[in-house]
Amino acid sequence: MLLDFIERCDAYCARTGRSREWLSKRLFGSARALREVEAGRKTNGKDRDIGVRRLQRAMDDLVLLEGDIGDAPIQPAGAQEAAA
């Protein structure tokens, strides 16, 4: 479940041009949280454990973000002007 979530986060970032830090801040309130959870790092001497309910809220939020981009490919800012 966690690996699937991380993969979806990476796919969202790739598709939208958003950074992983931006998405982490959006989902967890910390730019480092997504990276720490994936790596199993310790924060303040404790394992980084976001909890099942917090993970579910982040997954629900990611679903909403994914829905916002629809089926159209998203290009980084400025790409449309360069193509014109």
C-alpha cells in the first residue's frame, strides 16, 4: 500500500512538473515527510510513522489532485510559450 502510494506520488509529480517537496508539503504539511516515510528515516530519534488514518487522508487528497489534472498531459510552466 505504501509503495503504491509513493509510486502514484512520483507519477503525479512527473505528470504535473511539481516537485516531490511541493507534493509532500501539500499532503503532509512538511516538505521532507514523503522522502522520510519512503526511506524509513528517523525524525527526532523516532521512526517516521505517519499512521494509517493520516496516510488515508493523504491518499484521498492525492486522488483529488489527480482528478484535477484530468487526462490532458501537463507541461511545466513556460513550455507552452516555448512551443508557440
